[in-house]
Amino acid sequence: MSFSEPMLRLFNQGIILGPDGYRMSKSRGNVVNPDDYVGSLGVDTVRCYLMFIGPWDSGGPWNPKGIEGVHRFLHRVWHLVVDPAPEGSAASEPAAGVRRAIHQTLKRVTEDLEGFRFNTAIAALMECTNALMRSREIGAAGTGEWGPALRTLVLMLAPFAPHLAEELWARMGQPYSVHRQAWPAWDPEAIREDTVTLVLQVNGRVRDRVQVPAGLDEASLRETALASEKVRRFIDGMQVQDVIVVRGKLVNVVVR
């Protein structure tokens, strides 16, 4: 299978750098033949790697170890979909986590595709795959959210790894073809976190980080900060001048 014309153009324009960090050039002897990698790792791997190494219009250095990492990522997606689920009880908590992870990723990938940010879209898919694998180990595969999550994952993968996505779509018993399906829509309610990490500062220096329910009002956030043992160490015996609250992010206690 020959390499696609748009990607080959990146090599010819010198946007992809050789293994030595210089632009690929026959005179330098650092030209990488993409067909060699297609033959050993598959066209989807090479396609994804070229999109992953940097912004599409800027390119980046060719790294044989880097392309192996992309190859492992695609293998993880394959095993996530194809391998039998581990035995275990289905719980509501991992189901909620699966739904949140898939919709957060869908939002990121949708926005990145619209902005031609293919590298960050693939990075989001890698993070999502790892999150789903962790959820699978604690019983998420036995929940009602699991099947829809995998289908959405494969739909998101299709623009980047079309051959793998088509095969996985068929193995899930879905109608031909994955490339004829409508792009899924992310649910704003599903991406909301139940908890957030609140950074606690004293005079602008981080002294603690705590998990708090999302949506806490300013009074509750203020109380949380002043009750922290790590914060108390730096404010006991001091006069509190102000408590600055940035909801959902941080609380800064100003003392003198």
C-alpha cells in the first residue's frame, strides 16, 4: 500500500525532520521512507504518528521510538474493544466515570478537529483509552454505558485510523460503514465533574490541595480553606486580611 499523497507532501516539503533533527534531504542521507513503516507497522500507525508529532502545518522530528508509542496506543484500542471483559460486578460509579470520560474526550476531539489540531485530538484519544482501560478493570464493562462508550471511541478514531476503526466497527456488529455514521454530539451535563481540585494558598503560595464537591458557594470554599490543617500552620497567630476565592479553582488567604 503506497503512502497517501498529502502526507508524502509533508516529507517532500521538508516539514518532517529526519532522525538527526535536520530537514529530510537526499543530500544529507537522512530521508525516511514512509512505505517501510507502512509495511511493518501499518498505514494507520504512520498516519496517526504524522498527525501526532506536531501541528499539522508545522510538522516535527521523526522519531522511531515515537512511532512505536502510537503503534502501542492503537493496539490498546484494539484490545479494549476486542478482548473479553474481566469478570466482576457492575457498579454505578465506574459507569458515571466512563460516561464523563467519553463525553469530555468527544468535546475535545470535536473542537480540535474543527481547528485542525490533530495532534491534541490524538492525545485526547490516548488519555481516554487509558481511562477506559482503568474503568474496565473495576467493573465498567458490565454497565450499560460501556457499549455506547466503545462505539463513540471508535467513531472518534475513524478520521485518524480509518482502517482500524472500520474493522472494530464491524466486530462490534455495527452497520457498514463507520465512515457513513453521523458524528456524535457531546452532552454538556455528562462532562461536569462531581468534584474539583481546590488549590489553597497563603499569600499566593500553594499550601494544600483538596477535593471538594463541584459548585460549592464562596462561603463554603472560604470555610474549607480556613479549616485546612496545612493552611492553619501558616495563618495561626497571623491576622487574616482577605480571603480571595476563585470558584472551582483556588482560595488565597492573605495574612500579615
